[in-house]
Amino acid sequence: MTMPDLGRALVARTMAAMCFAMALAAAPAFAADTKPATTIVIDNFSFSPAQLSVAAGSTVTWENHDDMPHTIVNDATPREFKSAPLDSGEHFSQTFSKPGTYKYFCSIHPHMTGTIVVK
Amino acid sequence: MPDLDTSAVSPEPLTEHGARRRTALTCMAWAGAGMLWTLNGGVPGSKLIGGTAQAAEVDRHAFSFVQISDSHIGFSKDPNLDPTSTLQEAVDKIRTNKEKPKFIIHTGDISHLSKPDQFDTATQIIQSTGLDVHYVPGEHDVLVDDGNSYFERFSKPSVPKWYSFDQSGVHFIGLTNVLDLRGGGLGFLGDEQLAWLQQDLHARTSSTPIVVFAHIPLWSLYPQWGWGTDDSARALTLMKRFGSVTVLNGHVHQVAQKVEGEISFYSALSTAFPQPAPGTAAGPGPMKVPADQLRKMLGVRSVKYVPGKAQLAVVDTRLSV
């Protein structure tokens, strides 16, 4: 094996290890028996994480870190939840008791969207 | 504001019709310079302003109006802790202008958070000019109560959430595209407003110059940041038969221009804070510029119309140079 080949193999092995590590890190968010992350940060006109899985009964909190107001509005009829406008630094919490998929968006900047999956 | 005949920045005069001119205007899309074009009975001609005798000719039916936008009264963060004072400076520019405008249009985001005291502050400053003011709402003006607090204050009871009026042969249309926004979508006009628009335009001859104003761009300026209107194509289709259509918007806090057929689009400066050019930042929030740069990125717009050998001139003036 030449040196460049060795280097490439190392990179490949490292990347595979990293992918494995990331998969492990991500796994708890989807496992019902582990307490999931329940805070969603609004930054630069986007929800992070935009997709979130939680166990039924979890409370999700959105925090606005932007300099502009945003809202969290369930994209469904009828609406299950709708926040008042959140100015910078303000937050909104919603408890999800029923399993299901809840799409939501910012009614001020509707290109901002996210999804909560409740298991 | 600068005198249009002497201070307007004009591109190299083009003497040929059609494609060349359009190409030139399209290429200027991000130039940010004041731009002029001619109208002859509503049909765009080939001359841009050149300081000629024609340009100096004053028609007694000529008039100008002013556009201000995105005053965001109530915002108080970097880069502008006091948008009240920058709005006041913008209004002072209007008041001290040599040529008195017929009226002012405000293309929305008057307030930052739809609060009564924010509306009060803004209207007191703007109405100190003594001029008529025609408002359309931005999304920041309709944050609560489905926008009713805005409409109760700014709409006449007899007119709905959109309206039109005439001035010296020019037909003005104020549209609302910040209500009932859909998840994953952009600005929105809706069927009811589009039906009204069709009816409103139906009564006009194709040679009537049309000026449309709304908060969110009625063109796809940068949909990734929400800078467009979902159903604007339906509105623009209704305007296609007209020889001259000018569309003025706010929302993006920067000068942007585009020509599509006979329709010309102009985005205006804010009086409160600038926003980044499309795609040049992580998001479309306020640009944190140094204090000595702020006023170079805020301003007001003057639009002048002269019938006949007319020139409809769009000139953006910054609060400081």
C-alpha cells in the first residue's frame, strides 16, 4: 500500500467511525424510552431541529434567538396550537399528549416550517 | 431629496427601442441607482432622462409622490436602537424637498410588533408632513387579532383590506399580501382580493398607467427567504394588457429592481435597518452595520410622473451619503 492509499483508507475508516458515532448520537431522539431533547431554537429564520420526535406527554419549548418576532402555528385544521408573537428571547411551550405528526410554521415568515412527531 | 432633472443618476441614454433597453434595465437589477423611464400614452418609450429641454418641460399635470417603508417603530436592537429618529429624518427629507409630493405611500411594517403606541408614534411623525398617506400593512402590522387593529386604524370603513385611487390619470392600487399566510408558503393575496383586482382593472383602459404597491415583493426576489408572493402571477396576468405597470414594495429593506415585460418592480429601502442581499447571510434578519454606515443604507423614494412625453422617475435617496 502506497502512502496516499494508506491516507485514503484512514480517512475512509475515520469517516465510517464518525458516521457510526453520529448515528448513535442521533438514536436517542427516536427512542421512546429515552428522554428526548425538547427545546427548539429559532435562529436565522429557521427552527432547529426542524424535525423532532418526542414521547407522548412531552413538553416542547421554542426559544426565539432572532432579532425578529416569530410565531409557532400548527399547520392543521383545526389548529392544535398557536403561539402569540415571540419577540427576541421569548419562548413558547406546548405539551403533546396525543401521538401523531404535528406540522407547524411561523405565520409571520411562513417559509419557516418544522415537524413534531409524537410517539 | 435631489431635484430629478439634475441629480437623478441616469444610465447611458439608449436610442433604440425594445430589447436593448429591457436588457439594460434588467442588468441594472441590483444597481441601486435612481432610474427613469418614459411613458407615452402609457406605452414605454425609449428615452431615459438626459437633462434635455424635454426633461425640463414642466407639465401642469405632472406630480410626484413619495414611498416610505419598513419603519419598524418599536425595534430597538443593533444596528438601530431608535428607528423613531431615523423615520423622523426620512420625513424631514420629504418635508424639505423642493417639489412638494402629492401624497405618501407607506409599504408596510409601520410598527415592529403591531402595538398601538408604535402605530401612534409612526403616524404622528409621518402625518406631520400634512400630506395624505396611503398605507398597506406589513406582516409586523398584523401580528395580532388577524390584523384588525391595523385595519381599524388605517382603513376607511367603506373600503376593504385593499383599495385603489386615481391621481392625475394614474391608477394606484394598494394590495395586502401579509394575511392568511400558508405554512411553507410566501406572501398571499387570496381569491377575494384577486377577484376585486380583476374588477378594479376591468374598468381601466390599457393606456392607463398603473402603480401597484404592496409590502412583500410581487415577484420572486428570493423565495428561500420568503421574498415573494405565492399567487402574484395571477395578479400580474391581470395587468399584462397595460402599457405601463409599476410595482412598488418593501419588506426586503434594500433597493432591488426588475423589469418583466411592461411591468417594472422596485423594492424600497427601510427607514429602520438594512437587510442582507439575497443569500449573502444565514438569514434575512437585520444587518448589523456600523453606526456611521447605517444612514447610508436607509432612505426614502420619490416617484415622479409627467403625462404625455412623460417620465416616471424612481429616485431613492439615502438618509446620508
